[in-house]
Amino acid sequence: MKFIAHRGESLAAPENTLESFNLAWARGAIGIEGDFHLTRDGYIVCMHDDNAKRTGGVDRQLADMTLAEIEQLDVGCWKGREWKHTRVPTLEAVLNTIPPHGKIYVELKCADGIVEKIKRVFAASQLKTEQLILISFYEDVIRAVKKELPSHKAFLLMGIEQDKTTGKPLLDADGLIAKLRALHADGVDCCAQDFLDREWIGRVRQAGLEFHVWTVDDVREAKKFIKYGVDSITTNCAYILQEETK
């Protein structure tokens, strides 16, 4: 099973940092996931939130900050004193951590202008196309990725809405397949919801589309989705799940 380290080894190290990603590789991860935003001066930086307050202690939008300002943030203190002076990395710096066997799921957290910037960064990278996977909740971003970077896999991130009374999904497998094909997406990266089962996931995969799930930290739940045949599981504890599901 492909366990993807969510924001790196984020259970043990500050999320979305070189320290977290390098720890994931050191622990044998085959893939990492990171979140990326554009700065005011057009650089791509790795942080989950669009505001620096939670992990960086500064109440400012990343889109209003320059790279130089963002690089002054300490995004390790909130995790513990031992992580003091941990910095926000650029996309280029994150890509430089990836070993020959590794993959990255690049989550595009903003819609305007980022795909063209990603295209330039990827072109300058020495990594293989299959190592660089793009994911986003924005349908327009997935559409743009498949237009500008057609050889790269792109997965639509989503949680499927459910009826509040019955719990039944408001979008069935056929509806999801139609949505993904309309976007020219290679598959879905879906919230690990309770209604998902072997039949539901299998229908999507039989249509030639990939099915990935997030975020699974429980061993029993991970084993369930392995049985259902998902293509990967994104988790905060990739090392633990890899060991416990052998």
C-alpha cells in the first residue's frame, strides 16, 4: 500500500516543513503531501493555511506577504521548543528533498495564477513526471492542470456530501465518474467517509480512474481501505501504518 505522509511526518515534526518531509523520507515513506500557496511576489511556499497565524504566529494572509517576509516566520515553535527556528520552505526546496523512489502530492491551495508558476518550477526540476502529482479542491485548477501539464496526474480533492438524515451520499459513483471525466482528472482523492465500500470504490476504479483517500491515522481503518483496493492512503503517521499493516 502507498502510504502518503500528510504534510510530511506531521505527527512527529512541524507540518509542511523540510524537517517533516525529510523525516518522512528517512522513515521510508514512498510519498509525501504538501500544501502550497502563492506569495505576493509570485513565489510558491508550503503552508496549509492561507493565513500565517496558526503555525507562524503572525496574523497575515500569505497572499499579502513577500517571500522574504514569510521566510522570517518561525513555524516550529508551536510544535515544541526543539523545533524553534523552523522555516517555511519554497516548493523548489521541498522538491529537492525527494529521493529517486519518492513522489509528492502537491496540493494547490489557491486558484489564481498558481498553475503557470507550478509549470515553470516543474520544468526546472530534475524529477520525473510520475513523481509530481497535483491535487486540489478547485475544479478549475484541476481543469487547468490537465490543460497545461497533461502528462502529470491530477486528482480532485473532495468530501462527498451526505444526506443529513440517512447518511447516504448525494453523489453516487456514476456521478463522481462523470465529474472526473468532465475535468479530465486522473481520479479522486477523497475524504475517508464511512459509506465508502469495496463496491463504491471498485466502480470508480473499474472506470479507469484512481481512488485515493485521506486522512487515515487508525490502523483498523487503514486495513479496511486496503481491502477495498484504494490506490493510496494519506496519513499523519505513515511510518506507523506501514509497520502495522505489513
